[in-house]
Amino acid sequence: MNASKQPIYLRTGLFVNIILIALVCVALCFALHYYLSPNVSPWNFGIYLPPANDKTAVLGTPSEDATVGFDYVNEQIANGLIFQIASNLYMQKDGTITVLLTNPQGSGVSLLCAIEDAKTGKVLAKSGRILPGYYVTRLRQRLGWKNKYANIHVTIYAIDPVTSYSRGTIQFDTVLHPW
């Protein structure tokens, strides 16, 4: 009769081993999440983080020398979305795309810009958050894009500077010109 009973230390040891294995699995899940998304804290599951400010944004407006040969698209639509962008976008030898995107001081919103290939929908370039009163001259490509004419979609996103909620978007189609 006593032979069928297991000593208590074996049952306790098995329980401890299962708990340790479960904790290791949870730690590996957190590490994998953090590795796959390095710009995200491992503790913010389900919490929206607003986009970071664009590191290349400059306070003011582009100088007249920088805008020679560029026509501007001046847009003002509902919800305070006011911006200026070059009407002809050019690829540069260093792989950037000249956009001259300006967010005027009184716009009341922050801007984001995304340039997508019209055929595939892949994002070629994307800006960070452009605060009111700042402008971005060029966007760096995300993909190794060939120096050729391409039909593109340019999407401008307006973001409320306080709440980071969307205040509207506008999309237009144009051509990306080679250098």
C-alpha cells in the first residue's frame, strides 16, 4: 500500500519545475516582442504611441534658393489641415526624395507624409511628425528604389498636437522624377 504513494518532495519538485518553465516561456515572449519592435517598450501592449518628431525638420520655411524650380501645392481643407508641398517630387543621387513639405505656423496640426508606389502600395518614404512652423526638405527612402519615373501616391496625415488623434488625411497622385 505504501509503495503506490509518491514521496511529497517529487510532487513538489515537479510543480516547481512547471512554474519555472512557464516563467521562462513568458520571459522569452517578452524578449521576442521587444526584439521584433525595438522602438516599443515591452510594457505598452495595446497602448498607442504617437509618432516621433522628424529629426530632419527645420524651424521656419524653406529659403527661396531651395525652392527655385519648384511649384508648390497649397492646400487648406477642413479640420485645419494646411500645408505646402513641392508639386514635382524628385529623386536625389543620395537616395532621398525632395518634398519641401511645410507645415505653416498657424496650421494647428502636426503633419506626417507617406510616399507609396502606386503599383505595389509599398511605402517608399515616410516622414516623422512635422510640428507647426517646421518644414522637411527631403525624405529618406525605405526601399532601394531605382532612379526612374514612377507613379506614386502622396498621403499627408494631420495629427492633433495634443491628443495625437487624426484630424484628416489628403492623398494625391503624382510622378516621382529621376535626378
